[in-house]
Amino acid sequence: MKATAIANTNIALIKYWGKRDETLFLPMNSSLSITLDSFFTVTTVEFSKSFYKDIFFLNELQATDKESNKAFNFLNKVREFAGTNLHARISSENRVPTAAGFASSASGFAALAAAATRALGLQLSEKELSMIARQGSGSACRSIYGGFVEWQKGIRTDGKDSFAKQILNEKAWDISVLSVLLAAEQKKVSSTEGMKRTVETSPFYTGWLNTVEKDLEEAKEAINSRDFEKLGIIVEANTMKMHATMLGAKPPILYWQRGTIDVIQHIHKLRSAGIYVYFTIDAGPNVKVLCLPEDEKIVYESLLSLKDVQDVIICHPGSGIKYFE
Ligand code: 2P0
């Protein structure tokens, strides 16, 4: 009873920020992402009657208690779904800089959901798998699919209408996503805590909720018509708006560092010079830069010349979940 799955991570273009149910991981708003080809997690899960407890190895070392508890709590949900009480051995290799705003939890829980359910012999649709992955980490439900993906928030209290679906496959439109790595240290406020505090205390959160669904519609129109400029403008505005809600939280949350602002201003400069280039920032200091493949090289080299930039990793739209037998 063993299976291995590989999941790519994803970057949100229209952000998920805030939960309406913390146990079921139900979001306050719908979101939209691109699955990326360069960052992924490979996970093997084995269930056996001979295991007397769960164990989790992350990058070949035994995971910390915090990491292990998150994974085991998630396994409990999978076990309940499958009607089993077998213990498991999880072994994960994460090719994502952990907790630096590069959603490692997205690929991590997508791969864990896929490997665990396959190891238990469950035959699930992508929609069912997306709903299970969501209960490990919200953004994981989008990493089941390749290309451009929408997570519909749903309105039911049981979460049965809250899952992701592909809106355009990874081969249908190539764009470049440059991941700018500024700092790989652990962030101080987790996304989970950051969104909770924002929902509970920020007076700007209502403004977010009142406008985010319209942002999503605009982004979908831009994707369907392959209008890169329209997409870039709405993506950048949406990320700034999400960070503005956090600045209004009590106490305020600021994920940006000096280098973050340098990159933002650099993007503005490149745009003034006539290059179609835009940015998005998650719950961390690092910036993801969107540009057209024909401008990738010039944007890449100019970003590397900035003082606080440690590395730039070029990504393109990637595929959904894959299994190794
Ligand atoms: C996103 N983020 O849409 C947003 C934008 C960060 C900023 O989803 O609490 O690890 O496990 O559901 O999915 C990161 O948060 O949070 C995230 P939980 P998750 O990608």
C-alpha cells in the first residue's frame, strides 16, 4: 500500500486571503493561479499494519513536531474519508525554498493528498482530490491541475462546492514567471495567522471582499483572450490590495523587505522603458515577476543586477499531479 506523487507549486494571480471555515479550509473569496514547472514536491506514502505510529521524513530528515503534526492531522482526514486506521510512513522531497513566500504547502499537500489516497487504493476524480488537498492547505487544491487554475470558493458549509478547476492548460499560453529570491529565512507571521488576523481586525478587508470577485472575472477574461497587459495590470493591483488589507490589521503585518520595494520600483522602470512586465507578491518578501517569453532574458538579467537579489528562477506554466508506480 504505497504510492508516489509529484505536485508542482502554484502562484496566485488573484489571491486567496481569508477563511470562512478554518477546519475545512473554506475561503472567503475565489482565487486564480498558475501552476509552475520549476518548484515541486515528490512524496511517497506507505500504509502498513506493521507501523504502530505515523512518521514523516522531509528532505531525508525526520520532520519537526510542527510539520509532522500538520501532516498527521491531514492524514487523519484522509483515513476518515477512506475508512481506515492504518498508520503511514511519509517521505517528501521539497524542491521549493520553504516558508519564504514560495507556497511550499501548496505542492506539499497536493502531493501528500495524491500519494496517500492512491496508496489506499482510492480512485478519485481531480475534483475530489482537489477538495481533499484543500483540507491540508487552501492553495494546495489548485496544484492538482496544470496551467491556469481557478479555485471556486463555494457557499456550502460542508465545503462540497469548494474546489479548483483548470481554466486553461499549461500548453495553451506560455508566459514567463521569474521567481526573485531575496531571503530564504522563515517568515515571522504564517499565511494562516496573517489571513486570520486580517479578517478579524482589518477595516480594509471589506473593500477586498467587495472587489476581489470582479478582479477574478477580469483576470479570466484576460487569460481567455491571451491579453497579457490586461492580465498584468489586474494581477499587480490585486496583490497590492491584498497587502494593503494586512497593513490595516491590528497589529499590522508587513511581509516586504527592502529588496521587495527595490524590485517593485525596478519593474516600474522596465515598464516605462516599454517592456510588458508585472509583479505579484505572496505572504513573504519575495517577488514573482510576470513577463512575455520574448522578454524573459532581458528581465532576468536586469533583476539579477539588483543588490538584494540572491537568485532568480525562471518558471513557465507547469503540469498537474503525476504519479510514479
Ligand atoms: C494564495 N497565499 O492564494 C495566497 C496568497 C499566500 C498569499 O494561499 O492557511 O498555505 O494553509 O490555507 O494556502 C498561502 O497560504 O494557507 C496562500 P492555508 P496557504 O496563494
